[in-house]
Amino acid sequence: TKRSSAPAILSRPMAQTWIALLRGINVGGTGKLPMADFRAALSAAGFGNVRSYIQSGNIILESELGCETVESRIKDILQDEFGLDRPVLLRSVDQLRTALADNPFSQAEADPETLHIMFLTGKVSLDEAGLRALCDKGEEFSLLGDVFYLYTPNGYGRSKPAEKLDRFLKAEAVTARNLNSCQKILALSAN
């Protein structure tokens, strides 16, 4: 038998699309981060197809690296180049798609800004009875794994559960996006 003299081709891992949800970016005058500069820094660090949705810290990028490494590198860039120490919650496209598909409040589709989806990391605990006591005028919530849904049909800014949520919902890190933003981020991740 004759052996091939052609060199073996090493296969590289496929790049995966990641969604980085940053907490406390460009909100209320704090956490100022010029998104164009941040996208450029991520590209310079080797991430591919970097794009963002609005100015509040929603990044879509591609990498062959694993979740923890990508998350860590993004945190390092935020700290080293922009002086920001902010949580970075990384999700795959499938995880975001599942969070949207699992939405228990289909009535929020009529006004997608009434549903806030909160992405959680670390150990999660919820004082369900305490939070339920604050719900008023059709407000509802649901915790499904590391995703918390808060439906506020009368507006997030007027919601007692939204205002006092950090007393009842505990996690290592939490960041929220309304349903409208999540849908747009998911659509952008397909490009």
C-alpha cells in the first residue's frame, strides 16, 4: 500500500456567533462607552464580524474561542482600554432564541417594550412571594433557569416589582433588555 505524501490538513474550530450583553453601559450618564471605538477594539483583539445594537452595550461577534474565554477577553478590553469594570453576560444565538421562544407572556407581543427579559449568571434565588406582593395591574413574572421575565403592562418605570427587583431576585450578575431589543439583537445576529 502506498501512503499519501500530502500533508494532513488540520481543521480549525468553526467560529461561533456570540452575543455579549453588557450591564450599565451608556445609561443615565454612567458607563460611557463609545461603541464605534469598542467595536474597533474588539476587532483588533481578533474577534470577527463585530457589530452592535444601539448604544447600551449589545455586541454581536464571532470567535473560535469558548464562552468563558470570550467573556474574559471582553471584560479585559473594557477594563484596560476604556476603564470600565462591568459585567459581561455572554449568550449564544441559540440561547437568546430559546429565551425568546420560552417567553411565557405572549400578550407582550402587542407592545414588546412591556416585557423585560433579564439574563442571569451564577447562583440564582428568587423570593417569589415577596415579589408577587408588589405586582399590580396585570404585572407578572416568571423565572426559567437563568432567564427572568418581568411583564409590566403599565410601563417599567412605574412598576414596583421593577423598582424593587434587586431585593427579591439575586444572582451574580443581571442585565435586562426589553423584548423589542432582544428581537432586534437576534435578527442582527443572523447577519
